[in-house]
Amino acid sequence: MQTVHLSNHHFDLRSPYLRMIGFIAIVATLFLVILAPGWQQALLSLIAMSILCGSGYWLIRKSWIGYTLTPTHFQQHLFHGGWVVKWNNISQIGICSYEQEGWHQPLPWIGIRLKSYEPYLDAICPRIATEILLRQRALLYLGARQHNQHHQFEDMVLDSRPFCEHGGKIYRGLMAMLANRMCYQRRFYGYDVFIASSDLDRSAEAFVGLTRRYLAAAEPEPLPDHSAEN
């Protein structure tokens, strides 16, 4: 499988082509300022335009979300960082659903079920963990309401009790809050990590199909070597 880069925008804000266009626009603006009558008015116009363009670029750049799929791992890129998981640490990928009156309604979220939380928690930075906790509050509330546990929502959303991984590693503070949130989400939806469908460049079904092909082609997790024990 080849490495694939995806994003929720049709163009890459980091591309040399886009930077070249920005440079040409700046040079052209400087020429206009030099040739325009009333250099003070032109300078004020330049400053105002620069602030406007800079603010627009910052807002677009902040909303940019990218994905990298390689033969070994799957990664999400956000404005302040991102997270990464190996394919051999993923057991299932699918579209989340909400059960109502016996019918399952699809939700605009894609779920990833992990085999182990530890690699994911160790690779994520506190800023991204905070962003995830804030963005997925509504998803948590919907799951709690579906299971008639909405009266416990405030305790769930701020649950920072120490979390002990299966391997014995203990997480505290913000990482414990994220791990506990993942446990709640697994109980409600069967998944641990979530991607909003609005952050994709294609339908949720097409994205799930693509990731499942990479998951099926990935090499299994290597078995532990016990030769030294014999």
C-alpha cells in the first residue's frame, strides 16, 4: 500500500505554489503603494489589507485537518499537532450509530477501536488531548443519554481519576481524563478514537472503506520473543 495524504481542504496551505502566489501578491501590493498618490493613505490601506489577509489565512490554516495513511500507521494532523496509531493496534474501524426506538441511526462520526490505549496516550500532546475532550462533549452526552446515564454526564466529562492501562502503566491528570473518556465512549459506541465526518474530503463510507483496506493489508503485531526465557 502506498502512502496517501488527505485533507479537508482542496489545496494544501503549505504548498510552494500557494506561497509563491502570496509572495507575488505582496510584491504587487508594494508597487501599488509606491506608485499610489498619498503614501500615508496607501500605507494605511496596506496595513489593513495585511491584517485582513493574515487573519483570513490564520483562520483557514487553523481549520485545516490532514490525514496520512502509510503501510504501518494512520495519523491525523491538526493545527496544534495530531495523533498517530499503528494499524496493528487497531481492531475495528466503522461509522458510529445511535439507537433510537430499536433503529440504528448513523452519526457524523467515524470510530476507531484500539487494542491498547498506551501507544495512543503516550504519543498525544496535552493541547490535542484538550481539544479532543472539548470537541467530543456532545458525542459523550448523546451516548450517555442513549444509555440513560445523562444524569451522570457532568461526572463523566470531568472524570480525572487515575487510569491504569492493562500493562500496569498509570496515567493521571489530563491523560487520565482522556483515557477515562475513551472508556466511556467505548461503552456507548464500541470505539475509542473518533473522527468527525465534516473533517473529511469524502463521504464517511468512502473513508472507512479506504482505511479498512490499509488495515487489512497491514502486517500483524509481532509476537513476543520468549527465546531468552528458555
